[in-house]
Amino acid sequence: MVTMSKKYEALGEFLDQQTGNEVSLSFDRIAGILGKKLPQSADAYDVWWSNSPVDGRHNCVWLKRGWETKSLNRKARTVKFVRASSVRAAPKSARSRQSSVAPHVPSVPLAPAPVAARNDIAIRFEWKALGAVTLDSAGSLHFPPVAEVPGLYRLRITYKSRSEFYIGESQSLRGRFRNYRTGSKGQATSHRIHVLLKNALAADARIEVDIVVDDIELKINGKVRSVALTHKATRRMIEHSAIVATGGTDIEIANK
């Protein structure tokens, strides 16, 4: 099985050939180096360009060679690669320039904060299959029935040769699916997903809906915490962890 990092090896070889400490590249230039288009997630989500090391992920091709990404601009579709050693050990002249404008930094080690300085957070949950999105006799989107409850949802869009997913959260799953079904242009995101789903079904893709409404385990510093999906901050935390957890796969992210 070919890992994600192997698929981007050509970018690593390009960085090996650089003699300077940084190089700015457009997304199109990177696609040219790789000989293939970047996945939609590279355009849609900052985490694709993150420097968080995860074995087998595409970012291993630059991290293991001593490079890090910096100055990402997804709108302009550009990113800068900087040698990690130059980031962590700036030249003396650069440090002196910074010191004239930077706030004072204590010269003695900081004491631990009164509240735990280190937080270990573990989240466990399982997606439950709800059903398929189809077109009814009038050509409108039809979602599987769901209660008026808060939760997370995942739309799995499977084409013949590739897959996409969209992960979201809502105070009302039924209301959110209703918005996607109607696709009002006054609601930009709902309209975008409405068009995405209709185009996918027109291309003979299969769309499955998964949800999470209960059975979530949250531990912070080893202590079990109650999870209330009525709280938006809690839903967003789980939503983002699900997107990041899936970022190391070969599935394209439809989230923007």
C-alpha cells in the first residue's frame, strides 16, 4: 500500500535541491512538480499544510527533510517552505532587529500556571449510518429522516474513482438537512452544499449520511467529562477533530 507521503515524494526531492533557506511556491507550481493536481483539501483547509507530524501523512515529505511551511495564503494559492533550522535559530542581526519592537520577554523561566499547564484531551465517538441522499420524483434532494436533535453529520460522496466528504455540526440536524434540500441562495454554505450534492448525484455518485448524537467519550487530563451537544463549542471541537483525523487519508475534503 502506497502511503500519502510517497505520493508527494517529488516535492521532497525538489526541496532537497534547494540551496537557500526558503522557497516560495504557488499551488500550481507544486502541482507541476508532482505531475498531478493537488487535492481539493489543499485549497480548502489550512490543516493540509500543517507542520504537525503524523506518520505516513503527505507533510512528512517536507518535515522529515527539515522544512516547514510558512506564510500560507490559500486565497492567493501560495505557500513558503522554510528550513526548520533557520526558523529556530534566526541570525543574530535578525534577532537584534526584532528585539527593538518585540515586547519584553522575562529572562527567567516561567513558573507553571495555577491551572494545569498541560492538557491531555481524548475524544472518542462512532459515526452511525443514517441512510442515503437521493433525488425524489421531482428531482429534489431527499435526505433520510432524522430527529430534531443537535449533533454532527458526515456526508460521504463516493464516485467511481474517488471520494469526498463533508463534516458539519448543527443545533438541529433535521433543520440543517432541510436547508441543504432547499439550497436557498441567501444562505451561501447551504446553497454550495445543495449544488455539490445535486452535481454528485447527476454524476452517478452515491451519497451516504452518518451522524453522531450520543455515546461520546471526552477525557481531559484523565477525567471523564460530560458531553452536551447542545453547546456549540463542544460540537465545533468534535467537528474539527473529525476533520483533522480524516486529513491523513486519501479522501478529499469538501469543507471550506
